[in-house]
Amino acid sequence: MAPIISIRNLTKTYANGFQALKGIDLDVERGEILALLGPNGAGKTTMISIVCGIANPSGGTVTVDGHDVVKDFRATRSLIGLVPQELTTDQFETVWNTVSFSRGLHGKRSDPAHIEKVLRDLSLWDKKDNMLRQLSGGMKRRVLIAKALSHEPEILFLDEPTAGVDVTLRKDMWHVVEKLRRSGVTIILTTHYIEEAEEIADRVGVINGGELLLVGDKTALMAKLGRKQLILELNEPLQELPDRFAGNGLSLAADGSRLIYDFDAQNEQESVATLLTRLGEHNIHFKDLSTQQSSLEDIFVALVGGAK
């Protein structure tokens, strides 16, 4: 099946010469949740703006369901819902009117039943007659999501959707996101909360300095790049690591009481078993052991740090 979004050699250079995007290539599959991670200024919002038709590319192509985003703007825009970072709402309008008006802006006929469903799904139904200025920041962000869903898009972009939202509201929103995915909506989100990407995304992409450093299945990415460690609490401290163990990912803690072994996550059983056998052969014994694996955040920090 063809990807619902296809980006090829996408570049964006502003009038002042700043190059925000540098040859981005990316396919987004139908029905997936793709999380884009990157620091401020990495190019995430610029890329989203181009796909949504808010900004023009300097080079390259973007197609949405086979339609070019520049040549077929109306066709592509009708397929997309966007939740921007900024809380841009009419403070003196009601929730109901704001969401209903957004549906009309996309050329859709009035459908009160759909608007009601969206508001109920986002726990906004009891606020439908409130003016937006009466809502908290978290509730206003929910209204932005409701506006983005008002015209029943096939693709939903969430640009830092939970920034400034408390933990309870954040979890509620992710339940809504999962429900949307089950209904067939493709979701692309940017976030600074890496644990959210780790929990909800199917694939993860890392952007820094206008370049897509990598994109891949979350589990495969962590298996490939995740660092695993075996920590052995020794029966007797060592003064130094024997030369025969040097250079194989094994190190001795500063106090000599622990051995720390970095090993290949894909061949962990063989490598760990081999190490333990060799240690026993050289009369190095341990009283306890534990393992730990790097998180998605560790991988992100290592990638972005290495790209600076």
C-alpha cells in the first residue's frame, strides 16, 4: 500500500539564508502513529507547516494521498487536521461555535452529531457553552484538537499537543489519540515528552539541524541502538581490571566493587554467558547482578549530541 504522505528531498531556506530543512526524505504509512523528536529549532514545525500548506518549500516534493501539496492544495488540506503549538483561539467565542465554525471553514456541511461526538471524546461537552477565555490552558488545547477533528480528517498533525497540559489531561488526550488510530486516522506528532513517544508511537523519527537523522520502528530502533549493561557486584573488590579482559566492553567501577559490561542487545545471552564463564575461570566471583537498558531518551540525546 502506498504511503499516505511521501516527502522527497524537502528543503526550506528562508530569506535571511537560514536553512531550516536539508533534504528530508520520509514516508508516513496509513494508520500509523509517527513521533518526531528534536530540540527547538530542529525543523519539526517547518516540515509540518509545509505538509499542511502553511509554508512553501524551497525544493523537493510532498504528496498527501497522491496529491501534491502545492499544486493540489485544496485536496490535500481537506485530508489534514492540524493542532498547532500556539493557543490561537477567539477568546470571546463559545466552544461549540468555535469547533462548528472550523468544520465550515473546510467546506463541510453542518453536522451537530459529529461535533457533539468530538466534544464528548475530548471531555469538552460540559464546556460547550463556555467562552474560551473561561477555560484553562489545558482545556483550550483540547479545543484546538476538537477544531482539528471537526472536518473528519484522515491525517492528524499534533505539534507539541501536550505542552503545558497537566498529567491527567495528557493521559486523557493519548486515549483519544489511540481511539483515532483505531478508526484509521494517521497521526504525526512532535513532542518533548519522550516517554510519550516511547509509549504510544509505532515509529520514531529524530530531527536535528534540519536533517532527519533516522526514522524507524520504535522497538527495532531500541534493539539496534539501545545500550545494555550488565552490572556485577563482586564478592571481593578488585584493584584493577585484569589485562585479559580489557577492550571488550568490560570496565571496573572506581571503588573496584563492581564490574560493568556493555554488551550487544541482539546477542546478549551468548555474550553474557561467555563473560561469566571467563570470569569464573579466573576466580573472579560475584554476589549479585543486574541489567539495565538505555531508553528512547538516551538514544535521542546520543543522536542529537553527536550531530552537533
